[in-house]
Amino acid sequence: MMQGSDNQPIQLPDRQAITLCEAVTAFCYRKACSAPALMIYGLLNQAGKAEGRELSIEERLYGEAPTEEQNDKEVELVERLQSAAYAGRIKFRALKNGEYPAGGHKDIDPLYFSQQRGFRWVCDEIWSHPSLVSEPPHFTEDWHDVHLDREQFEALLQEWGVSVQQSPDAADVEGGRKTYRTGAAGHPTSIHLVMKEARRRLDAGDYPEFLTTFSEELANWLKVTEPEAAPMTAKTIRNNSELRSLWRRRPPRIIDPS
């Protein structure tokens, strides 16, 4: 089971898409920081070198060097993110090498992560590892300005035993139940609750023959079990890309021999 640094809840930026750098720094060092901010910290601390050496990212941000545990968590997190991306459980969006924002961010195909990739999270980049026959080794930048889905990331963290702190404006006033905005003002979503229940049912082989029926069951489950959460229609649930991906990968159904 993974735990955040010092077993303290971590706080993620309250928006649908967060950068790779924000995800890693939030988990490993309890404070989400963007790549441009890290660069600014670096420039501001050029005169603050200690003992003739360059200050590390962690020292620039928090005034202390990273612990061995924090370094291990960083490596483990990156490995798990790649596995989750390959399984279609978390979506990465980025700009292809050589392209700029005007060209638009693209979804990175899960199959891309079937091979080991280098997550240069400090710069929000993903690189290909060098070819075994390359001499000298040559790394290739494939994607830059990498973002990931915040809701999916939080769902994974919860499965790994990591608690996520609510931001002040992320809770429902009456029930105190955590919801997230989809990007459109006034439209919260409870998809993280639905996906958790969907995975539980699929893993147990407890699901109907058709996705339409499954989404209707999930919508009703949310209404009955989580009455204070933002409601979702069966159509909205059914059209969710993560749910569709999970449905395609569902295991064989468990058939009652009786």
C-alpha cells in the first residue's frame, strides 16, 4: 500500500486536468507545483547554493533535501502511473514532440505505454528510452505539456491507500460530500464514485449483458446509495470513456451453476 509523505493527506489542484509535475509533487512532497513554478524557484535560488552545490528541487520548494522514502515514492508512483495508463485506467493528454498549443492536446493511446517510457515529470514530458542497439544511447522526447485526469488520479490514489484532502470549494455545503467540476461552471460530477462501484461489480463478475443496462444500474445505485452526491444520468455514465474502456476489458462473467 502506498502512502503520501508522512502519511498526510495530499491536496490536488481543483480542476479537471492537472499537470504531470503537479501530480508527482503533490503526492511526494505534499505541495502541488507546476513546471514553470519550479523553473522560477530555480532562478530565484541560483544565489542560494549551499556548500558549492546546486539546490535540489525539494530544497528550493521546502528548504530540505528529499528523504530516501520520498525518492522511492517518486519512482513507485511513476511506475504505477505507466501501468494504469497502459490499462486504460488513467488518461494522459499532451502535445506531440514539435507541436504547440495551437495544434491542440491529444489523448495518448494506452498502447503507447506497453513499452517502458521515461517520465521527465519536472518538465511535464514523456520520453522514449534509447534503443538497445543505439550507440551512443539516444533518448527521444515524444510528448510535452503532459496532463492527466484529476478524477482518475484521485481514484487510483484512494485504491492505493492515499487520502486526498478536500479543497475548500470542493465539498457540497449541505452534505459535505466531495464532488469535482467537469470544467463547466456549476456542473459537479460523481464519476469517481460510480467508477469505484463499476470496478467492484466487474471484478466480481456481477454485471448484466449490455452496457446500457449496466449504466442504468449504476445511475440507480448512485441515487440510492449516495443521495447527497451530484446525480448522474445513465447516458452520461455510459458515455464516460473510462467506463467504456473498463467495460471492454471486463473479465468473463461468473455464472451461477444453480
